[in-house]
Amino acid sequence: MEKYAVSSDNQKIHYKESGNGNTAIILIHGWLGNTEWWDEQQKFLAPNYHIIQMDLAGHGKSDSASENWNSSRYADDIKAVADAVEAREIILVGHSMSGAYVLEASLKTPKVKALVLIDTLKDLDESFTEEQVEEILSMYRSDFKYAVENILPQYLFAEQTPPAVKERLQQEFLQNEPEKAINVLKPLYTTDFRNIAKQVQVPVIAINSDASPTHLENNRKYLKNYNYVTITGVGHYPMLEKPGEFNMILDEVIKKLI
């Protein structure tokens, strides 16, 4: 069932609701993603859980008219959907850039009992200077299409990433206006999430690709209750690249958290 919640800046936030159960699992995509990135997880989990797939503002079917993109607003998008959902407890699942925003959303939403991070925040000690941020964003500004087709694949895909997944993602990315794509990404690089992580009280389990290392001790300096599991032979999109194996791991993680 397709629905809308209204965020703190009056943006309509689109979400899809299915399944049932006392625990709601809210699935939140990464940069330039949408609810459909989670379709395989929805099919697998809906028999046992109340499943919510949502579009952050500026993505999918949600409003894109915000003048001010920042991490608090993204956290408010998640809170708006969480508040609209009837559930006794909520687990937030955040992929890529949304991993940062589920941390903040958990501070605003008492019903959130746990967080699952998907291939994100693998080293909370990593930070970017203003010059580095500008370098990253100017890469997209100068030639968005070239960056999507030639530079991003080096960071986002593994050798084993199915060609159909690469093609799908690149096509979806290129449907976005470059300036909007840059604006919705910028808060990820300009917010210090370590201060937010220190305040998180709920358990956090990550499911991370083996394409880059996870720095367990660094993350535990900030997140009181952090652990991770590894999925091998995938890039940055394990739920699309190896949905069957990913679903089994996610199900185990959810059971552990409940």
C-alpha cells in the first residue's frame, strides 16, 4: 500500500507498507535510490514482519522542493514515516548515506529499538576536509555522466557485481539532475556523525561488503553497542547483487536484535 507522511519542512515523504507483525522494519535506500531497491527484501520479510520501504526527500516519489538539504531534515523524513506507522517497535535499516541518517533518526524516535547499517560508516574516524568535499562534488559538477559511468564504478562495484545491477543503477543515477544529485549528497560529507553516534543508545549491527575493511574498534569508540557481519563477493549494493544471501543474513540480524 502506497502512502505519504509529511516531514518537518512540509515535504511529502512517500512510503510503501506491507506485511504485518509487532516489529516494523523500515528500509531506507542510499544516494539516488528508491523504494524498489528493497523489493526482494520486502518479498522475503513481509510474511513475518511489518515492512516499510520509504523514499527520502529528493528521491523516488517523495517531494524534492527542499531549499536546505541537511542531515537533520533526512532524519526528520525517517521520523515522519516512523511516527505514521502503527508498530510497537521499529528497526531502521539504512543503506549507504542513509546509515548516517538512521543514527540521528533513532535519537528522535523512541519506538526505534535497533539499527541495521548496510555497507556504510565502516570507519567513523574517517573525515573529510572542505577541500576534499569540494573535490568530490566538483567531480560530479564537471561531468555527471562521465563520473557515473567511469569513476563511481571503481568505488561502488566489485568484480562479481552482476552487469544487470551495474546497468540498472547507472541508468537510475543518470535520470537525476546533476545539481540536485549533488545537493542531496552534500550533507553526508559535511556533517560530523561521530557526535550523533555517541548519543545512540540502541544496538547497531552492520552488514558490510568485504570490498573494503570495517574498523570495529574505531566504531566502538562512538557507538556503544556496535557489531558487524560480512557478506563476500559484492560491492556497495549487497541487497541487489546477492539478494538471496543478503536476505538470509538480514533475517538473522533482525532475529538477533529482536
